[in-house]
Amino acid sequence: MTPQNRLVFIVSDGTGITADNFSQSILAQFDATFNRIRVPFVDKVEKAHDAVSSINQAASKYGVQPIVFTTLVNPELNSIVSKANGLILDMFQTFVAPLENALGIKSTHAMNRLHHNADTDAYKNRIEAINYSLAHDDGQSNRNLADADVILVGISRVGKTPTSLYLAMQYGLKSANYPLIPEDFERGELPKDLVPYRSKIFGLMIDAERLSEIRNERRPGSNYAKLENCRYEINEATAMMKRESIPWILTTSKSIEEIATTVLQSLKSDKTILG
């Protein structure tokens, strides 16, 4: 390990997923390579000492301090991990202490509070949305499209399925996705099942070269993956979206998070996003 190639530990009393995502955003600002290790469910003293041992061993082995992001709300556990031989970045204390001062109240210091929501309406809505999105993936079912919050359309392999599931998992939105196929282009119109729900439709598009690469991974050497065919399908899908006044986004260089946020802004479905 070097200063440009560092080991990163994410130590959390929960899953560590939120801390991991946040750490990625921070580390992305630096032109270096980071090897991340998530250490979840550090909710006991023994586990805290095990985490410290792993961090110290890495520091000794590589001769450079690992970077350590922590989200431990228990003061005792936090104190143990803070003594590890690493650059300790305490994410909770960075934000919780100033908020306590501003709000004039103490935080609960309750572990896994974010995830203790299995009985809330929001959680139940999210599970329902995930089930809906799975049932309406890739045009499997046209039933109950009226219940959809959004219907993603696009040709094969543009990112409809992962975006649909992300919208369901993160925002509790019922997201259907529907493939555009050559028969749709020959007719020159939207699939008839989608016409009544035009206001819910959002299109995904991609560069032909990238689409060809993705399809070749799935079906090497097939006509499906040929660059000429990809260009044809993209041109036809783009023309259809313009003709039908369907908003769309080019997904080639965008993350799922960026795609989802653009969809939400377009449909005004996320009340946490201004615009």
C-alpha cells in the first residue's frame, strides 16, 4: 500500500452500507486507489476489539495507516475503535455534535436506529414497490400499470431493470419497465398497453458503441449485439420518444443514482427533490 493506494475500513454498528456510500463520495475526490473493507454489525465490545486488531494488522503489514470511516453511536465502542492505528474519520461525531448544539437536544445514541423501521408505512410501501417492480420487469406483466408511479421504456440493455429496482428500494416507487422491440418501430407507435399511461413514461437511451459492448457480453457475435443493429434500434427509439414527447436520458456515463434522480425530477415524484 502507498499514499496513492490505501486500505479503507468502514466500521459500523449496522450494515455499513450508508457509511460505505458516503465514503465513496468523499474518496472519489482524490486521484488514488482505495481498497474498501466494510466491517458491519460492530455492536459489542469484542467486535470493536476485533475491528481494531484488523486495522492495526493492516497498518503493520503495509507500513501506512489505513483510513477508517466509523459510524458507531455507542460511546464505549467508538472509544475503542478510535484508538486503532488509522486515520479515524468519525462520521457521526462530525454531524451529531453540531446538531445537538443547534437543536438543543441530545441524540438518542441508539444503534441501528435507521433500520428499526420494519413496521413503518414507509418500509411496507418500499417492500410493496419492490414486489411490483419485479412483477413488472421487462414487460412481464401489463396488469395494474395504472398503479405504476413511473414506467421506464427503452431498448434492451439500457439499464431499465436496475433503475426500476433502485427507485423501488430507495424511494418506494412502483416502477414498471417495458422494452421497445423492432415490431414497435415497424408500427411507428408506442405499444398500445402504454398509451393510456403516457404521462408516466420515461425513456432510457445509450450510446451505440457502449450498447454493442454490453450486448456482446451477453450474446457474443450475434446480430443483436452488432453495432449496426444497435445504431438502428437507438435511432428508432430516439425518434419514437421525440415523436411521442417522452422525456429521456442518455445513460452511457451515468450512475444508477444519477439516472434515478433525473427520472424523479422529470416526474416530480420525489418530494425531497426541488425542481
